[in-house]
Amino acid sequence: MAKKCSAGDLRNRIKFEERTLTPDSIGGSTESWAVFYECWAEIKPANASQVWQARQISHRITHKIKIRYTTGIKADMRINFGGRIMQIKKVINVDERNTWLDIEANEGDAS
């Protein structure tokens, strides 16, 4: 059973950003990031056991994030937390109840 979360735990303001490509004048495109969704979240550093388990399944996590359920959050997005960038590795609809999302993310490099 997943840990219960209360509104008081959601004390960090985060932005979900999605990659956008804008055509340029020479036939190419410029990559940028646009805000998709902004919300309050609970952010916790991953503990050593969680980091080890994540490496066993080929992705590295540094943070566990919990938000109220919303549609459209995907692993190809990133999280901007006060200028700190976190790559989303996994999005879990807790208990498939459309109440909470648990997100595993990696701060730093895009791997």
C-alpha cells in the first residue's frame, strides 16, 4: 500500500515542462521547453536502496515526487523545481485510483 499524502506535504512548487521544436529560417528547428503544468508537490531525495533498485532496471533516480493526479504527465517531460532540472524516469498512478501520481526523477544529466 502506498504512503498516504496530505495537502500539507505538498509544499514545493514545481513546473512540468515539455520539449518543443520551433522551425527556424534555414529549415531546421530550435529546441526549447514550455511549461505544461504547474502544481504543488512533495519532493524527497531517493534513499540509497531506491537508487540501487533503479540502477538495476536501467535508470537512475535521485528524487521521488508526489503530486495530485492529473492527466498528461509523461516520462519524456522534465520537472523544473526553482531552476533545478529533473528528468522524469517513471510516472505511477498510485493504486490506479486517479488520486496521486508518484514520479521518479533524476536531477542533473539527461540519462
